[in-house]
Amino acid sequence: MSSTDSIPRTPLPRGFWVIWTTVALDLVGFGIVAPILGRYAERFGANPFTVGLLFASFSLAQFVCSPLLGRLSDRVGRKPIILLSLFGTAIGSVITGAAGALWVLFLGRIIDGASGASVSVAQGAVSDIVEPKDRPRAFGLLGAAFGVGFVFGPALGALSALRGPHLPFYIAGAVAFINGCVAIVRLPETHQHRGPRHVGEKSVHSADLWRLVTVAFIAVAAFSGFEATFALLAERRFSLDEGGIAVVFVCIGVFLVVVQGGLIRPIGAKLGVRGSVSVGLALNAVGLLILAFAKEWAILIPALVLLTLGQGLTTPNFTAMVTEGVAPRQRGEALGFQQSGSALARVLGPALAGFLFHHAGIPTPYLVAAAMCGLGLATLSWRRRA
């Protein structure tokens, strides 16, 4: 028997799976909308640049609102903010589906993005009920909900689009609304330390948290740049069409579920939380370097495996590190701050990668992203010595 097999598996609290289901359904709704939004916007005269702004508006709204909603969840509780996010998503999706003009489409996406704190607040709820040693595993399982959302969401969206271009958005809104109604009854309130800040209480925005969020920003920007440009690379070097590219992304999603749902615990038992993040960043850097020069499937597949494994390790362990460094009554604000940084990274990362891809050549965005991961690893190591 291996050393990791001998480690007892602590059962997760019962409320965890209610939180997990809430997040998974929310991400199914997001997965319905994301793949078809660009084509839908073209019906209103949007050009490629405008489509990019439409996606960016969602992340920018999330960037502004996530810390505010996270802090509010510290004061009033996790459940009210998750419900606010779910019903806000329902309203944003319905507005998007009913849009008759481009500005209404932007309004729907901004409302949806501003409501997009459900994940970070759900992470705060998990940190409330799960012991620190089990948090990487719990956050990994929560991260696996992303894979579930991006496997089932696009398929459901594509099928519903056959009945009309507006229907997928109405279905996404219905999923969010029903999810919110069920959460009213089933979702537990986990935050026992809620209330206003005490006078003189230390600010959550410490140098350590800023440094950690900076590293997470670098990692997310590098990976989101890969996501944004991979379809272009696959078409130019491997002659893949939209269907082939979709299959690759589905495989990446399935592998992320496996990594975050099953491999976090044994790897964390050997490396620890910070060690897992360091290894994840190193794997991302190597995967991006290989991807920059991949022109054969025998090289492309290992690059994608390394990238997916690295991202699967970094994301939940980053979240665990954030929760370890703050008081229980400040976790919502800290996690909202982390999500805000990640949202900004998802705006700037694809923009930088697209610019480099177009003006400096196919390998350049991946070489720059690999260097960014190396910078993040160096910053994390420096934090360890501090």
C-alpha cells in the first residue's frame, strides 16, 4: 500500500455537495451561452472587435463587483449573495435572449458578469465548513464543476439553438432561476462569523495576499491567452475545423475534471499546497514552451496534457492558500479579490495573446505565456523565503 493510500479520506460535510451542485448548474448555464454568444451578436451587426468587447464586458463587470459581493457575503452571509448571483444571472440571460439591439446585449452581459460572484462566494462557503487540510481537495472538486459545465453546457446550447437563436439564453436563464429557487430551500448558510468589521480590524489586503493574487493573475492570464488563441493555432498547424477544436476542448474539460476531482489529494499529500502550485506553474511553463513549437500530434498532445495538469493543480491550491492567509470573517472579501484579479486576467491575457499571435507570429504568445509562468513561479518562491 502506498503512503497516499494509507491517508484516511475524511468525508466532506453534507452541505458541500449542495454547494457543488449549485455551482455546477450555474456553470452549465454559462457553458450554454459562451460558445454561441459571438455568432448571436453578429445578428446585431457586431464585428469581431465588438464581439471581443462583449466578452470583455462580462469579465470587467466581474472584476468590479466580485470584491464588493465577497465583502458583502462576509457581512450578511454566503447564502443571500449566492442567491443574488443566481437570480442576477437569470435576469442577465433573459435580457440577452430578448435583446433587440446591440446595447441591450451588452446590458445583459454586464448584469450577468456583475452577478458572477457565485463561484468565489461558494468557495467561501466551502472554506467555512471544510477543515484546512481538506480544502485543496474540496476546491478541486468544486473546480471539477467547471469541467462539468463546459462538457454539458455547450452540448445543451447547441441542441437548443436548433429551435431558434434566442432559446439557449432563455434555457440558461431558466437553469439559473430554478437553481436559485432550489437553493432557497436546500443551500445552507455556512458563515458563522458574519457581521460588520470590528473597529481597528486588520485589512484583508495584506502584502502577502497582494503577492498571491498577483501570481494567480499571471497564471490565469497565461492560460486564458492559450485558450483564446488555440483555435487559431489548431486551424493553421493542424487544419482542425470548429468540430475538431470543440472535441479537443471537451477532452481538456474531461481531463480537468479527472485532475481536480481525483488527483489533487494524492499529489497534495506528497507536495503540500504551495508545492502543488509550484509544480503546476512549472508544468504550465513547460507545456506552453512545447506548444509554441508543436507541429505534430505527438508533440501537441503532451503539451496539452502538461497544460491541463498544471492548471488543474494551480487553481484549487491557489484558492486554498488565499483562505489560509485571512481570518474567517474576511474570506469572502479575499476570495472576491482573487476572482477580481482572475477576471481582469481573462480580459488582458487573451488581448495580449491575440496581439502577439497576429503581429509577432504563432509561437510568440506561448513563449511569452511560458515566461509569465516562470515569473509567477519566481514570485511564489520569493514569497516562501519572505
